[in-house]
Amino acid sequence: MILCRVKGNVVATNKHPCFASHKIMIVQPVDENGDDLGASFLACDSVQAGPGDTVLVAREGNAARQVLGTWDDPFHAVIMGIVDRVSVESR
Amino acid sequence: MQLARVIGTVVCTVKDPSLVGVKILMIQPLGDDLKPVGDPIAACDVVQAGPGSLVHWTSARESSMALPIPFAPVDAAITGIVDDVDVEDVGILEKEKIFGGGT
């Protein structure tokens, strides 16, 4: 699981049927201080996150399918939480 | 899952039986600014994309789940044709509150 910030969303009409009821968001990984880390990617949303939200993302297919309630659909990344607070002890 | 631009097609006459009837396209992965990221790859297509299409695709085990035969030996599949990419880069809302204190 990684921390990300939501950067936007992607709209597609012609798509695999499993994406019909799931929003696809652009997420940018961030570190424990909230600074950008690496390249952005796409993730399905399960918690109604919006631009600017800090979110918890699983970049693994089995977790994504479990959260989205399916077992045979091509989900690879999912947003499964909106982060309220991050505390790191040794800075 | 990532964005990509379709840049060409791949034709294979001899291939694994599970890939018969499945179109294979060359795609260039893109970042959210639609600039190329990394090298082009071959990906299976289930949404009838064509050269020039902006698409989203998935890698790894999940990609074969998009195909008619879900155990096909595939590691990239195009899962949708993108109409619009909305980037609203507002940074992190309430960054101080979320990442601010150590305790």
C-alpha cells in the first residue's frame, strides 16, 4: 500500500465492461512528508476521493479485486482509503 | 493501470491458441501530461482501439483477465479508449493537517 494524492481523473466511454461503474483517477505517489515520489498512474476509486485528497492506494490486482468485489476483472490498482493524518516519529 | 498512445499494430500468424482472434497493438506508455514514459510495448486489445488512440491499459496478471480466455499468456492489455484526461493539480488539500505534526 502506498500514499498518493489525487491529481485528476480519466474519462472513457469505450472500455472493458468491468469499468462501467468505477471512476478512474490519476494518482501521484507521495512520501511520508507529502512530497511527490516517482511517476503518476491510474487507479480505480472505491471511496469517492476527489482532487487534492491524500489517499491510500493498493497497487496489486488481488487487493483491487477484493475491494471492488470481483474476482475475474482486470483491476490492477485501487484507492481504498482517504488519509486523515500521517504521523512519523523520527524526522 | 496507466495511459498510453497506440503507435502501431503487431501481426502474429503462429501464436498461442488462447491468443487467436485477439488484436495486438504497439503502445507507448504516457504520463498524465501525455508525454512518453519508458519504452513502447506490445499489448492485447479488447476495446477495438486503433493507431493514434489514447487508451488506458493494465499490466501483470490482470491483463489476461480482460481477454476472452482469462489464462492467456499476456502481460499487458488495453482496457479502454480515453475520451478525456482531467488533471486538476491542486496539490494536497490540508497538507499541514495531514502531514504536519510528528505526534
